Amino acid sequence: PYTTLFRSISLSVVVKEFGLRSWKMSKCELSAKGIATLFREGFLPSPEVTLSLEELDISENKIDEEASLLLQVWISKIGKRGNLRVLNIAKTSAVLGLILPALESLVYLEELNISHSQLDLDSAQVLAKIIGLSSCFKTIDVSHCGLAPSCLSVLLAAVVKNPNLQGCKLKFADRKSTRLNSSHAVHL
């Protein structure tokens, strides 16, 4: 039943005649298998339909390695032709090491929310490279990503060094704060 439902939703993307502008499935309690089905049977067979997609929000669902790989393949497939401006994969357990390198091809990406994900130094360096190349980022949310000081310094340096990012907001949580969920943002 659940698989059939997800197949039907995915196939509706394939037969859609006009492009999608927004796909919001946040907090739907979707399994990693469901997310993988969405990309494998919906988004990947019809990249022309998803080229117009400006917002993808699949936050607070489950994304495993397979779903992360399929998301990465889809992002790579739409590449510079895509119009994705907002990507929210917060609280998904997504494998950032697979997804982040593909973001380099999303030239219009303005908002990225990967909060509550594990961001290690290697992934932070990849994200810093993407930040360094961007002329569009307005908000990058890395709150509650277990950022080591070295990761945070890499990200801050990338934002500060990019003159195109006037007004960019880098959101992060202070792990050493005495207040619970104390969040900070750097505005440039």
C-alpha cells in the first residue's frame, strides 16, 4: 500500500506536462525507500519536468545512502539548466558527502538547509568550495550539525572571502552555549 502510493506520486511527476515550481513534503514521515522511489521513478526519468523546480523541501523525512545517491544524481542531471533556489534536507540523515559535491552545479541556489545533519571537515570543505563559487546564497543553515571549530572556520572563511555574498546569513548553533538551542547567525 505505502509503496504503491509512492509509486503513484512518483509517476505523476513523469506524466506532468508542465514544470514543477515547488515540491514540499516536509514532516511526512517518509521512509528512505519512499524518498528513493520519488527520485528513481519520478524525478530522474523526467528531468525536463523538474528543471523549473525552484524549491525542494523533503526535510524531516528519512534519507539513507541510496536516497542520497539518487538525490545527487538528480541534482547532477539537472545541473546548470535547473532553477533550484531552495533545498531543504534538514533532519533527514542524508549522506552529505554524496550530495554536497553536486550542489556546485546549482547556480541559482539561494537557500540551503542541512541542519541536524553530520557535517565533518571533508564535507565542510566541499561546502566551503561551493560557497566560494556562489553569487546567490542568502541563507545557509548548518545548525546542529556537530560542527567542530575547524569546520566552522572553513565555512566562515568561505562566506567572508566571497564578495558576491553581501547579506548572506550563515546559521549555526553554539554547542558550548549554556542556553539550550542557542542559535547564532553571521550576517554579512
